[in-house]
Amino acid sequence: AQAGHPLITEDTGTQGAGGWQLEVFGEEGKARGTGEALERQDAVLSHGIAETADLQLRLPWLRHAGGRGTRDLSLDLKWRFLERGPLSLGLKPGVTVPTGDEAKGLGAGRAAWGALLILSYDAGPYAIHAHAGYRRNRNDLGERESLTHTSGAVTVQSAPGVKVVLDYARSTSADPAATASERYLVFGAIWSLRKDLDLDLGLKVGSGAAALDEALLLGVTVRW
């Protein structure tokens, strides 16, 4: 059950022992309240260390009014520990390394950690994914350090090689003054040109304490 970008929700799909995947994706939007332009890009390299487990290295990049550059690097392990027909469960713990410049708003200044519990149900033409997670957001920025996240998504095979996707995510705001949660709704599509090559497009709309009003999402995924 492989969903991937533009979804926020994680899935239980892995690359298989020895498999590789590279996802390169980005979003361009406007900050809520200020209208400030924000541009984010990510590169995620996944390697199958077992048939049901991947190591993932993620390098994010950000451009905003405070500066531009790479953000904090993260390393995750995704493990699919249960499979029962179309239903599967996974666990994804990870750590974030303070490689970004916190003075420019590109990093947290301290290492952080977190984990996701993932559910996928793949019934052929449609699939359902959901996850719930916790993040210990250790930082030198005065942000809230205990964050939770829940998310759910549906994908539908609308044509050969084309999936239509819908995603809804809700998170604790890192802003200690915020009383509302961050909420995002994503509409999009994934086009599989070949078994090892996907293109995707999406629109993300924010509400509550979300950082973005709306953003355009674009991505490409290559497997080998």
C-alpha cells in the first residue's frame, strides 16, 4: 500500500529488502495572516533494510522572510509489523538532528524525537491510510515541546496509473500562545508513469493555527 506525496498521512508500504526510493517534492504558498511567501522543498531517500523495514533520510529546505537554507536533518525507521489481508500496521520512530541555522528560523537548535503508529487498508481500487503520533519537540526557540499529530487519507484508482487522493491532518501547534490546532486538507493526484516512477500534484489548505493559508504541492518519486 504505497501512497506517498502529496499526502501528509504516512502509509505502511516499504521498499523490500535492498530496494531504494527517492522522493523529491516541494510546496509554495503564503503564510496565514501575513501573506508572506514560503517555499519548502524536501528530499527523502529510503532504503529497504528488510522486506518489511526501511531506513529513511530526509533533508528539508526552506525559503522565507528570515532567510533560506537547509533545515534540520531527520532519520527514521519504518517497520510494517503486521499484515492481515488488506490490513497492515506499521511503526515509524525517528530523530531530528539540529543541522539547520536556528538564528534564521531554519532549525530548532536541539535534537528531537518522535514516533508514528500507522494503519493502511488496501482494498484494490481504493485504500485508506491513517496515523497517530507524538513528537518531543526539543528546541531553543521557545516553542511548545510536546506535540501530537493525527491524520487520515483516502486514495482511489480513478484511471489506469492514476490515483485521486484526499487527506486531512490535525496537529498541536508549536506556538505556545496558540489555543487552536493546526489543520490541513489536501486534494491531489498521483500519476504512475511506470512502476518505478510517479509524479504528483496537490493543493493544501490550512485552517486553525496552520502556518499556511494554501500551498501548491509538486513531487516526483523514483524507485530502483
